[in-house]
Amino acid sequence: MAITSAFLMMGGFFLIGVYVAGALGVLSLILMYVFSDAPLWNIMGNKAWETNTNFILIAVPLFLLMGELMLRSGMGERMYGAVSRWISFLPGGLIHTNIASCAIFAACSGSSVATSATISRVSLPTFRSRGYSERLVIGSLAAGGTLGILIPPSIGLIVYGVLVEESIGRLYLAGFIPGFMLAAMMMIMIIGAAILFPSIAPKEPGASWRLKLIGLLSMIPVIIIIMVVLGSIYAGWATPTEAAAFGVTGALVLALLNNSGPPIMAGLLKKLNSSGSQTGTIANLQERYPDVEGALSQSMTINFDMIKDSILSTVRTSSMIMLIVIAAFTLSFAFARLGISHDISQWIIGMDLSSTQLVIVLVIFYLLLGTFMESFAMLVTTVPILAPALVATGVDLVWFGIIMVILVEAALISPPEGINLYVLHGVRRDVQAEMDEAAGAAEEMGTITDVYIGVLPFMGVMAAVIVLLIIFPQIALWLPDLVKGTR
């Protein structure tokens, strides 16, 4: 009775459009009130406290803040330009830059939506003037953005790890090879499409080695931050939360060096000059170049509006995530107390499926679920329920976690509910409006259907990667076993 009531209520809440956190929280309260004598408010308070004080989950807002600071410090524009100089000569031209830039930015932000919005805002004006297939361009941006929740540092992997009590370090190591393999396979698909249909992507001229090296040098600070964050986690020197704190510090320094606004260090050089204490390289530079003080003062300033916007965006996103996680933990507790999780686990075990067969069934289930359910909600509502059955049938939770996150990626671009599709369509409309205003004429605007069609080839690539992971689990497990040891 409790199982039937739970799933009927859950389906009803989602059909009428109740917010995910509200639906899960209300459902857990109703179930415990009707079918249990548990102290409801004490349980809700305890779960909220446990979630908000979970040391691992503190990494979520920190990684989001790191990505926001890098996004708003202009890193996206510089990175896109640098990457395009190295790979735009390939068949498919600048479309490859979308995928590669998304993969690199994913290693900074951990957020799919932030990755899609950043790279699309930078790239779309260029594509509209060069004659590229708009559907393929939009598809590459939507699909490339999903790499943000697979390539470490991934918010999705952190939440999954907390839900199933799995090592975040092992999950990050497991996501590294599949993440970049997925990006590489997307680029191979683009090359094939450009060769078969040359009209979809004009041939781009190659950049000189001088420009390539200049672009590479401009990315050194970003590469250092990524290496410090991921390297400290992989080497075991820092927890994900500590590494995220390093990343935020590095992003702040990067923003300090690359933005202008209300000065916080503008008077530094003048003060040193007046006191006669300025020596070394800066003094020599000022002697040779009298305007260096102004240039350095401008570069060593930070835009406080940018920091405020970064913090506000981080608070909004992390609040949404934490509310859903609190509600999911409460529902998981209710299911466990009422025996629902045990009954579901026994039912799945009674199907007498092998671990591979069970994963295949779940892949089909999640692909269907992703077409009408929000991706993050899909993760937090189902994984705690299924985890006991997965363990009982011998499924490696690290391996399944990577498959699960790719399925969440697919849900992000699955019509009609995929959030990345609407993010890209919204950015496209904004860019088109800006270009029309600048040109003084209006062009015909594409529809959301173009976005739906554009992502289909990339969903096929995701399906191929999932098949490879099922056939060859070591694609995901080889690196964590090598670094952390075989379990």
C-alpha cells in the first residue's frame, strides 16, 4: 500500500508541476504521517542539519563559485580564442572549438548550464556570420555543455557519491577518461558530418604558430588552477572541499588580474613610489615605461559587481541543489523506515538479472525518464532507492555512477524537458536581438525545433559511449584502480 501510494503521489506532483524539492519533501512527510509514528519535524530538522553540515557537500557551492568567477572574469572569451587557433583547421572548423572549450571549461565550473551559457554567448555571434549550420552549432553547444557534469570537478558526481556513500576521489578518477572520450567521439562525429556534408561547416584558415603560442600562454593561469584542483584530489593531498577552496582562491586571483573596476590596489604603486621603497622589476619597468603605473593599477583591480553577481548566482544554484538533496535524503529515510527500499530491492533481486542485464534495464529506464523528468531530480529521487539492489547484484557503484551521470547528461538535452536546450535557445535569441539591433535589420529567428534536431547526433554519441562502458567497464575503472588500488 505504501509503495503504491508513494509512486502515485510522486507522479501526481511532477505532472502538476510542483517544484522538485517541494514534491519530495511533502511526499516524505505524508508517507511518514500516514504510515508511521515517526517524529516528523525532528526528522526533517536532523536531515536538513546533516546535509548542510556535510563536509563533502560544501564542495558544491565552492566549485560553483569558482566557475562563476572564471566565467565573469572573461576567461571564456580568452579560452575560446586560444582553443580555436589550435583545432579550427579540422573538418568542421569552429564547431570543434565548441566541444573542446566546453570540455576545458567543464574542468573549471562543474556545471552544465554555466558551461553551455558561457561558451554559447562567446561563440554564437561568430557562427552567424560565417555560414555554419545553425542546427549543428546549437547541438554542439548543448551537448558540449553537458560535459560539465562528467569531467571533474563535477557537481553531479559529488551528489551521486554522497547519495551512495562512495569515494568522490574514485568517482573523479573514473570520470576523467570517459569524459574526454565522450568529447573526442563528439569531435569525430563532427569531422564525419563535415566530410559528408561540406556545406554545414566552411573550411577555416589555420593560425600561425605565433598566434597559437600566444593563445596557449594566455591559458596558463587557467591550466594551473585546474591542475592544482584536480591534482590535489587525485594525489590525495586534499579533499574535494579543500581543493574547491584552492580553486576559489585561484579564481579570485585570476579575476583580480584580468578585470577593472572599483580599485582595491590602484594606489599601491603610487604609495611605494612616494615612500621610496619600490625596487626591483616594477621599479625598472616604471623607469623605462612611465605609464606602467596606470596600466598595472588598472590590471590589479577587481570589479566588485562581478564578485557580487558571482556570489548571488552561486547562492541561487547551490540553494536549489541543497534543498533537493535535503528533500531526497528525507524521502530516502522515509522509504527505508517504511520498508519500501527493501521491498523494491527484493523485487529487483527476484528478477534474477545479472549485473550487466540490470544496468541495461536501468539505462533504458533512465533514457525514458529523462524525456519528461528534470535531470537532477531524476538522479536524487531514484539512486538512493536503487543503490541497495545494485550492491546486492554486484554492480560496482563507481562504474554505475559514470553511466548514471552520462544518462543525466542525456536528460539535459532530451526533448522536451532538457534544460540545456532552453538555455541555448534563450542565449540564441539574446544574441540575435543584439546583432539585429547593431545591424538595424531583423533576421528570421530559428525555433526550438532546430535545437531539438541539432542535439540528436550528439545523443547518439552518448548512447555509443554508454554501450562501450557497459561492454568495457575498465574504461571507467582502470584509472581509479591504478591510482587508488583495486577493491
